[in-house]
Amino acid sequence: MRSLFLLFAILSFASPTKEELRKQIAELKVKAFEIQTQVDLLEAQLKDIETAEANQPLPAAKSTAPVKVRCAGHTKDGQRCTRHADPGSRFCWQHKTKR
Ligand SMILES: [Zn+2]
């Protein structure tokens, strides 16, 4: 990087004066500051996204949610009941009340 800059400086200014060098150094320092500011901004954005991801429920937490279980009962014509079983039960409200 340093050698590249020196090459660039030699090509641009065959015999740079002290003032020209100081001016170029000052300009590069401004650019460096701008780039650092952009890096800080992007890092802040990345951190925001990572924080948002970290606050999302884990997939394991989702599995603890109530799972819809189909009722184990049968209708009067012998078909499997199509209702969802009540939480913590194998039967829906209708078939549970019969037992
Ligand atoms: Zn049922």
C-alpha cells in the first residue's frame, strides 16, 4: 500500500514540492477519515442486524409452542375425526366430553 502510494506520487508529481505533498497528505487524511466514518456506519448497521437476529426466538423455542394434534376420536359413521385435539389431550372438545 505504501509502495503503491509512493509510485502514484512519483507518477503524478515528478518533483513534488513540500506544499504539494502536504496538500496531498491532507486530502488523503480527509479521505481516510471519510472511509473510517463509512466503516463505523456499516459496522453499526451490521451490529443492528445481528442484534435483531439475536432477539428473534430460537427455533428450539418454537417447538415448545402448542402443537396442533388431530383428534384421536372417530365420528359416528366411523371416519377419523378431523378436529384438532385440545391442548394436552388426544381428543377434541366433542370426543373428550363423551369420555
Ligand atoms: Zn374429535
